[in-house]
Amino acid sequence: MVITLKGTAKMLSPEHILNTLRNWRLEMNSPYNDGWVQEEYRERISKVEAFFEVKHLDEALSSSQDPNG
């Protein structure tokens, strides 16, 4: 994935993308976040699922190796 910021491009690694999705899932399920915050992360994940037509992204993220743990 390439992100363009003010004319410069930055390549994101697959690990960075997976870590971002894992963090969104954690925030979505965190009891410390209110319903509005949880819903925001749920919507983000739903957009990614819809883009890739993945029905079980949560399972895919859980089964992929976490480089931090």
C-alpha cells in the first residue's frame, strides 16, 4: 500500500497494515472505550472487510502470527 502525503509516497509494509488492523480490533472490543469509539473502529474494519470481501477478517487477524508476541 502506498500513502501519499504532500507529494511524497510512503510504502507501508504488510506488518504495519496488520498491526493497524489488530489495534483497531483491540479498540473496538475495549471496555475502556465508549460505544461511540467502539462503533468507529467497527466501521473502519467493516470498510476493510467490504473492500477485500473478507467475511472473517477477525479470524484471519487472530490466526496470523503477531510479530510482537
